[in-house]
Amino acid sequence: MKTKNYSIAFIAIVLHSCGISKTTLPMVEVKPVSSSSDIAEGKSLYESNCTKCHQLYAPSDFSKEQWKPIVHQMQKKAHLTDPEGIKIYNYLTSN
């Protein structure tokens, strides 16, 4: 009987630990770039903040749609504001 209880408990733990998390990150609304100075500021923010943790990717390494979640996730890790994240995104997708 103990073996049966242990087996059931083990299976329940395994099934619970294999559950898929359904949490998603909200996407930041991206506004159009209004000037080249915003793009220059986005480039400066990208170069000064992102190199603290890793090498920089070329803007052409990812599409506009691929950059959205990357910038959003990294913005939170780098403690950047939404306007700063938008400027970085606009720089990366300006080509």
C-alpha cells in the first residue's frame, strides 16, 4: 500500500513540475520615430546599456517583429524606461 501511495505522489509531483507556464510579458506600444536625433539617442542608449552584459547584435540580425520581445525583455533587465526602450527599438528597426 505504501508503494502505491508513493507512486501516486511521485507521478503527481512529476506532472505538476512539467506544467507549462502561461505567463506572458505585455508588449510596449511602439511609436513612430519623429526625428534622426531620436534614432541617434536610441543608438547611444543601445550601445551604452546593452554592452554592460553582452556583445551587441547588429540591427539587421533580427526583424522588427523579432526585436519587439527582445527589447522589451532586455529593457526590464537593464531598468530602462518605456521611452528609452522605444528609442532603442526605433534605432534597431530604422533601416
